[in-house]
Amino acid sequence: AKGSVIRSLLQRHVGSLADGKSPIQFSGVSVNWKRQGGGVSLESVMIGGAPLDDEKVYTFGTSDFVIDQAEKYLGFTPSGVSSTTTTIFEALIVKARKEKQLAAPTAARFTEVH
């Protein structure tokens, strides 16, 4: 998806966080946001440690459950969706066998700033 579409997705997610909801999980992102004028604003967005580029096309992964209900969970229907026969569980098993330990720190993924 184009960076501008990812930005809209993150804006939508931050709005949910501000309302005390967290509909989906993210990894590889770091977003600083604040409440402003009855809504929320994204102050900074990093993807894989680099600033989000609205013109760049990004590839991301999710489950078929989310893709099958993309409008509900993402707020848009992504184009160019490709599928694999490998499940998320199977991919995690391969990763765990290879790395022996899995860690998914959640700190600083979404940080409200004042």
C-alpha cells in the first residue's frame, strides 16, 4: 500500500486508541501522536526505523481473517494482495526453531505525546 494509505490506516488506529480501543496489532511501526482539537494528530511515523514516505509503496503482512474484512479492520481494501499457504502459526514455529527465542516488544509502537 502507498505510504499515504498507511498513514490513513495509522490515523484511524490512533483514533481508536484515543477512544480506548485497539482493534488490530502492528509491528515495525513507531508512531507519536497527540490529542488535538477533538481529534488526534500523528506527530511522527516511523516504518522499520525510517520516516514514513507518503509516496513509497510498502508491503505488509496480515492474516486472511483481516484481509477478508479489510474495510472493517483497515478502513480500505488493499490492492495487489497475494496469499501464501503458510499460516502465521507455521511461520512463527520456523522463526522460533531458528532463533530459539521470540520477542515482540510493544514499547514505543504508539506513544501519546503532550
